[in-house]
Amino acid sequence: MPAESDAPSTRESQLRGRPLWRIVLFVLLASFALHRGAAAYLAYSGGLGLGVALGFAVQSAAALASAVGIWLGRSWVLGFVILLGASLLATALLVGLSEGAAAGLSAFSVAGMFALATAALYAFLRHEFAAQRGEHPHSFDRRRRLRPR
């Protein structure tokens, strides 16, 4: 009988080569995309309005694109994270302000939470992708150095 190799399969080696944060963020964003896709369908069929349904659909598409970009390790994901945050803010304010003054105050706090979460995710991903390229994430121009006078 031929001996089976102990080499891992292609799928196992792909998972082993990815950092845990990438796997976790992929799962979270993919499930968020499914959630917002279902919310878009319910908003459209429930009569909340086409604007709210489109807002949820944009959130779903941006979350799915972000999940794929994180899984592949591409730096273009930063643009989709900004799009996701902007659509979350806009939809929260649209839903909150259309329901009245009391819901409007709640909408502003939810929008603030989304803004902070988007900024934190953007900063984390920017730092991680800059580290992968071997760059310092906070330097704007590597040629310009501080020189003592």
C-alpha cells in the first residue's frame, strides 16, 4: 500500500496561513451582511420605504465586500469599511428621524456608536495592512526624517 503523505490539504494550509483576526472578522462581517440583507427584504416588504431598504442593501453589499477583502488580505477593504460606516450612519439617522423626535435622539446615539466602531475597525485594518507591507502605519513620508539641530 502506498503511504499517505502527512502534508495538510490545501484548505487546511489556507486556514493555517491566516491570522485568527482575519477569520473572526470574516465570519462577523459575512453574518452581518446576511443580517442586513434580510433586514433590507423586511424593510421593503414591510413598507418602511425604499430609502430604508436601499440603505440596508448597501450595508449588506459593503459588509460582504469587506468580508471578502479581509479574507483575501487586500488593502482596498479600507474603502469598503468607510462605505459600510457611512451607510450605517445614514440608515440609522434615516430610520430614527422618520419615527419622530424621541427616536431621533436614539438615532444620534446609535450613529455615534457606528462612527466609533467604523473608526476603530478602519484604524485596526490600516495598521495591520501597513505592517504586512513592512511600513510603519503612522509615517506619511519615510524619506523625511527628524534631524537634530
